[in-house]
Amino acid sequence: MKHENVIIILLVLMLAAAATGVGWVLTRKSSQERVTTAIGIAQTTITPDIAVLEFGVQTDADTVQQAQQANTATMNKIIAAVKALGVKDADMQTANYYINQNFDYSAAQTKPTGWRVSQTNRVRTKPELVSFIIDAASNAGSNVFNSISFEATGREAARAGIMKEAVANARAKAEGALVGTGYTLGDIVSIVEDWSTGSGPYSQYSGMGADMSGYIQPGSNTLSVAVSVTFELK
């Protein structure tokens, strides 16, 4: 009789909930998840095999047309000199092109004094050609040298490799910490990465001539990663 009364009460409550729009969900509280976290680290050295240079020419003249014509003529000489070293068209790109009016601010009244055209090209090449390209561009009339930076084509492969090593290192540490506890590692719950790269060779230079170009070296970088890996415990 009591059992029937309970059923009737539950039915009444469910009907009341349906009438008021309140939903009823019966759930079973799961047991607390057991996890462990370990830090894994790995690093490697990468050597840049690509150099990126940005240089060009700045030209002043009385009119925009004169400045453009003179600038283009000099830039064509620079491009020809660089291409003579084996640099392909696909590895050269216009980086910046500016046209500005010049003014004389020293007088009581500011007055225009002509026009300036500045154009720079970005070139990708082998590090061993950097000195020769700077010399050739300078000799051909380049008077703007902005920057040199270096890249490594194998960077992503190196990242993938040391990421795998770091996770394996974290797993080994976690397994070592569980010796004698009766637990074993289960699936990976999460991985948090923290990358660090030694600053790549980079230089800014202006008015550099042939005497300075030989001092530019690509060097090498250390790429490292630390991972925080959380595992399930079984």
C-alpha cells in the first residue's frame, strides 16, 4: 500500500512539473576523476638556410615624374645586378613604394622643395649570398638598406619532433612517479605547450658598403618546448 502511495505521489509531482514547465532529470553522480600531471621538456638546434634582405633606393627630384623615372632606372640596375648572382624573380618582391613631397622648414615660411620617391625590394636567398648581394646592390646605386633576417625551412619539422620528445619525457616522468602506487597511466586529458626560441640573427643597417657585408652571419638558434601533460589514472 505504501509503495502504491509513493507511485501516486511521483505521478502527481510529474504532472505538476509538466503543467508549470519545470523539467525533471534523474542523474547519478560520477565518481571523482583521478588524474596526474607531469612536465616534459625537449630542445633542438636549428640552422637558418634562408636569408631575407630588404633594400632599395631613395631619389629626390624637382617633380614627381623626374623622381619616379630616376628611381626606377636605379632600381632596374639593382635588380639586374642581384639577378646576375642567381636570384630568381620569384624570390624578389617590392616591399615598399613611397612618394612624398619635400619641404624646407628652416625659413620663416615653409615651402616645398621637390619630391622624394623611395622604393625597397625584399629578397629571399641563401645566407652565403648575402654579402655578395649587398655589394652588388650598393654598387648598382642602392642607398637604402633596411634589414636582414634568417629563416629555417626545417623549423616546423623540428617543432613536431621535439614536441613528440617532450610528451614522451612527460610520460616517462609520470610513470616513474607512479611506481609502487598501484596506478597506471590512462589517456591524455590535456597538453599545454610553452615554446621558446633563441632570438634569430637580425640586423638593421643603413649606408652599409662592401666593407661591412662580410660580418653578417646566420648563426644557429635553439628551439625548445615545455609541455604540461595531464593523464588519466587507471
